Amino acid sequence: MDWLVSMVADFELWLTAAWVALPEAVRFVLVALLKILVLIIPLIIAVAYFTYWERKIVGWIQNRIGPNRVGWQGVLQPFADVLKMQIKEVVVPANSNRFLFLAAPVVALVPALAVWAAVPMSEGFVIADINAGLLYILALTSMGVYGVILAGWSSNSKYAFLGAMRCAAQIVAYEIAMGFALVGVLMAGGSLNLGDIVRAQEGTSVLSWFVWPLFPLFLVYFISGVAETNRSPFDVAEGESEIVAGFHVEYGGIGFGLFFLAEYANMILITALTATFFLGGWLSPFAGVPGLADTWLALPSFGWLALKMGLFCFCFMWFRATFPRYRYDQIMRLGWKVFIPITIVWIAVEGVMAALEIGPWAAGV
Amino acid sequence: MISTVLFYSFAAILLVAALGVITSRNPVHAALFLVLAFVQSAALWLLMEAEFLAIVLVLVYVGAVMVLLLFVVMMLDINVESMREGFTRYVWIGAVVALLVAVEIGHVVWFRSSGLQFLSTPAPFPADYSNTRELGSVLYTEHVYAFEIAAIILLLAIVAAITLTMRRRPGLKAQNVAKQVAVRREDRVRLVKMDPSKD
């Protein structure tokens, strides 16, 4: 066994020497790539199991069993689905705009994955710790609509086009309410950096999270997030009963799979952002509870963020199993005439709170 | 070195995209080329450490303005042939305007600013320098009146545009959502109790 130990030690020495010999820029790129892999691979697996749990939970809520054929209790179902999508033929409609038709799924997926760069996972782990992180997230999520519009237009199909139009109008409408809700978070957190926003919620206990002083904004943000990702009950862009499947009606196989991945990555992003902005991100809910101090329950970690994200993911599935679809004019009314006024009023309320120094603005916090 | 390579590649794509905007026959393609041009110029601004402006350019122009423009362009039925009819008649006006613009750009770049300081590369700011904070502190202190007046003018423009385009046609049917929400079961459904028929 000695020769093996010495060989491993030699290899380690060689590796450290090679690492030090690399130029600074190359090392930076390698570390960044590694960080991206560490984030993206669990994200894709999370998307796969999101679909599995969605089918299971919606099944249970509706008194059905859900997928239970592939693997034990159907746990291998998502992999079977991915395999099926990959080996299907990619059909390009004859009168479509070929280049844009093939580019649209990629255009949808790239911003959906790129946004994750600025989302902090725990105290030390964020790929890009940028000062204008919140603006970056807003900018990239607003680019996600291009994939949908391009898919709808390039398919040269009336259903797809209708779905794309509905989707684009909906996203543009709810982005404004979302942006205003984030202005409130910005006022409370005092920073555009997501890590700093979480750190601003670090206080004595759960009561210092932003969800309490900003409760209306929390509701507006999460519901707008559901609408922004075109999820039930706001899924008129897909509307199976009226326009078949909306913007991706002409897509099959892996093209459809990429849209699916982008949509679910965006949903998980909304849960992560809601947890970060309002529920203290990676902070523990048991911090400050007497008797628990210094145990693992009171310490901040990625596990708490994952737990909060899971809670919101469950809400996504719950909504889908419970609510009937909104009518289109009701969606627009909710976005423009209800949510935007609520956010504007609450920003004014926050101004008063800041002037009187209550909540997150209290002196000395 | 790397930033020079990045600059030239972004600039090259920007030029190609800008040419595509005016040469492509399909208006949707032209709009998409414009989106690409915006994204590339945002990348150029990022290289110049103007990250706030770069992100806002993507947020406002790519994320909102161009989406609405695409929306309109996709629904138009543009006849390209009839658009090209007057080309030879108007070409001299276009040529004169193009020449003027070229002369002005040349004037600014070569004559007016020759030997000035800002042509040399400025020293980069330290890593903890926040572009957003600096812009905000200038906007909300020194230029606060200009900023607020600009905001009021924009708000006025929004209100004016809505009032100009909102027409109340007579006989228009609309839903009263408050009434719809307030409806109870008793208003719509009547439960009737009756004896089962005998025959």
C-alpha cells in the first residue's frame, strides 16, 4: 500500500505545482467554471425532481396515485422522460422561420440559467458577488420573454402566436409590480447586493426578517412570480383547453424539453429570490431562540435556504392543484389595478416607517 | 490584453448587428438585430466600468421597449415592395443627412477633441467602487430638481398618451368585475323543493 500512498502524495504535489504555475486569469476562469458546475448540476436535478414531486403531489391532492412505474415508487420517472425527449425527432414546421425556431429554446434557457450567478446560496457561496445584483436579476429575467415571443412568432402557427402574445403581455405587466415590490426590499435592505440584503435581515430572531414589515410586498412579489413564470392559475399562455399548448405547440422532443427546463429553472429562481428577499435567505428561523443558541438549528446554512425554497415550490404545486385558471382580463386587472397600487402605497408607508425609525430602520440595528 | 480582445469582438458584433438593422428585409429580423446591438453596447459599457448604465440599458431597452416594439411589428402586415417604391426619389435627402452625421462625428472625434485628456484610458477604479451608489448620490443631491422635473414630465407624457388614446365608444360592453365578484350563489341558483312525481 505504501507505493499507492506515495503516488497519491506525488500527484498532489504535482497538482499544486501545476495550479500555482497557471496564470491568474486562467485560475479565475477555472474556479468560476467549477462554481457554475456546482450550482447548475444540482439545479437541473432539482428541476427533474420538481416535475416528479409536482405530479405526485398534484396526484395526491386530486386523489390519484401519480407516476409509480419507473423505479421504486416512480423515482426514476424524470430520467425516463428526459431520455424520451432526447431520442425524439426534432420536427421543424415547413413554413416556420427555421433559424429563429431552433434558436428560441436556447434564447429562453440562457437567461434562466444566467440569473443564478447573482443568487447567494450561503454566506460564502455566490458565483458573482456584484453590487448591482438585484438590477442584474431584473434585467436578465426581463430577457426571458424573448424566447417565448420568438418561439410563438417563428412557428408560424396561430395558436403559438396567440400564446406568445398573451405571455408577453402578462410578463410585461407583472414585471412592473415585481420591480416596485423590489424597490420596497431595496429601501429596507439598503443595498442592491443580494448577500447584503440577507445580512440586513440578520438580527435578533425571525422577527427581523423583511416579511413582517413588508408583508404586502411579499404577497405581491410571490404572486407576481407565479404569474411571471406562466404558472397556474395564470397559465393562459399555455391554456391547454383553448390554445392547445400556447407558444410551444409546434415544439417536440428536446426543443420542448429546453423550454420546460427554462420554465422550471425560472420557478425555482422565484422561490430562491422570495426566500432571499423576504425570509432571510440562508438565515436560520431558530436564531435567537433561548436554549438553541450555538446548536446546528440556530446556525445559518444552505439547508435553511433549501427548506424555504422547498416550501415555496410546494406552494407552486398546491396552487396548480387547487385554483381554476384566471380569465385574461382578470389577470390584467390584478396586475395593473391591484398589485401596482398596493406596491406604491406600501412604498409610501415604508417612507413613513423609515422617518419614524420603526422596523428595519430602527436606530442602532 | 483580454479587455482589448473583448472590446474588438463586442464592437465587431455591434457593427454587424447595426448593419443588419437597416439591411434586413424582414422587420422582425431588423428588430432582433437592434436587440443584439443594444446587448453588445451594454457589454461595451460594462468594459468601461459603467455597470449601472449597462444593466439599465438591458433592463429598459431590451427588456421593455424592444418587447413592445416586437409586439407591434409582429402584428403588422408590412408590404415590403410598397415601402421600397420611393427609394430613388428620397435617396438624395438620405445621402445629405448621412453625410452631415458623418461630418459631425468626425468633427467630434478628430478636430474638437484632439490632444484632450479623455482620449487616454482613465485609471480603473478600485474594486469596492460602486457605480450605482455614486450615480445615485449625485442624482439625488446635486441634480435633484432636474431629476424630479424629468420624472414629472415623463408621468405627464404617460397620462397624456392614455387620455389621448382612450375613447369611450357608445354601446361598448364591458364587465364590471366588482359586481361579478360580489355575486353570491343565491343570486344565480334557486333551489326548488318539490314532491317526486307520482306517475
